[in-house]
Amino acid sequence: MRPLNAVIFESACQIANAIHAKALFVHADLIKDYPLPSGMLEQTDVVLVTQQEKMPEPSAEVTSILRLPPIPLTRMARIKLAVVMGLSEGYVSTGDKVVCLTGVPSLNYLDCIVVIDIGKEHELLTASDFSRIAEHIPSQVFEAVLNLAVELASQGREGKPVGTIFVIGDHEKVLQFSRQTIFNPFHGYPEEERNVLNPQLRDTLKEFSALDGAFIIREDGVVLCAGRHLNVGPAPNIDLPQGLGSRHVAAAGITAITDAIAIVISESTGDVRVFQNGAVFLEIEKPPR
């Protein structure tokens, strides 16, 4: 009997060729026993998705590698993160079709093929155009904050659930529509020490995630303040899903009147939602225990 990974991978290649997919996203941590076949794809890029810091040198067929945070994620959460990071990096664009391969890490084989038509898919990605994020916010900054939020949502802080908001971009206008509720813990520190791209800042951000209010982050990744109250109401003419609380209302409101994006961690569920133009663009569910 042929290995399951071989059957799944070859089927995915056939689908990618038939629909002229821009990219094939493969959860690389599940294909250790099956090297990527050569010559099976016609015009489709291969993007490996991994949660490992280091992985073996990929074959020549691999176009790019995306690294997700090393935390438990559902199949769909992995796919959502991979696609939105691919959009952020410019590997795929609105209007492209992509084929995604994933599975359950503990079983160590691929078992799921998902086809996404970016811009038309409203279950996985609920906004029609992601390009404005890439125009205003560097991909490294967006991915660093998104990965931090997903990690915080999964692990909490010292075992306790965390709920907070990260607002990125259009900082001057965001500051106009917000006010400081506590002493700003980031005031007076050098910018290089409070940039989200600085690995040493991660623990500090996790520590201050327990504060009420939002983090305001400049387009280049510099954290301007924490504990900021967003002085906005519900976004006009936009219906949020039922059950979302005040953090989500504030995130929708601030992104409706600015070019910022907001990443919200729900304290009650551990889900992460990304807001753009007053609406939820991406939702990543916390895996069940």
C-alpha cells in the first residue's frame, strides 16, 4: 500500500494544476517520510509551513517557508495563519487560488486538502481585500504581533486567560481617538528596546497584557504605549457577530475611522480576531483542550 502522504500530496498537485493555483501550502512538519516530488506541479509555487525553529534544507521545488508559532493549533487555524501570512509576505494575493495541505501533528501524516479562493472565501477570511495592510504595515511587524497574540491566547499569562487589544498603524490618528488610563510603561525607553521585532520585548508585552486598555504600535513596530482606552463607539453600518464584547466593539470602531488594524484576544474564549475597516478580517479559534 502506498504511503498516505504520497497519495494526499499527489492528489493536491493534481487539484493545483487543474485550478491553476498560485501556491500549494504544505504543513512541512508532517512530511518527514515523504520528500516533495519533482515535476508534478505546472505553475504552482510550493510554500512550506512549519512550527519548528529549524528544519532540513528544503528541495529545489520549495519557493518559500512560513514559520508559525510553536503552539497547539487546529487544522483550520494553521491554514488561516499560513494564508494570511502568505498574503502579508506577498506570496499570494487577493484573487489567487491556493491549495492547503495539513493534518494532525500527533499522527504524523497529511489528511486534509483545503482549496481557498482568496477574496471569495468568507468562512476562513472574511474580508475581501487584504492589500491595504501590506501597504501600511511591514509584513514582519504584522506577523510578529499576530504570532504573539496567538501565543498569548493559547498559553495565557502565568496560567490565567488574557484579553487585550493590539492596534497597529496610523498611530497619530489612533492616539487622537484614545486616552491614557495609566502611566505609560513604555515611556522614555529607547525605540530599539520597545520594537516588537526585538525578541527581548516579548516577555514584557506578555507581562503588560494584563493591563486594561490597548497597546498602540507604530507602523515600524515601535510600541508607543499600553493601557490606552479607545474613545470610539460601534462602527457604523457594520454588524459584529453576536457575543463579542467591548474589546471587539472598540477594535471595530478604531479600525473603521483609521487605517490601523486591531488584533483582539478574547479573555473568555481565547480566540483571536483581526479587525480591518471596522470588520473582522480573520478569526483564529483556540483549540479545545
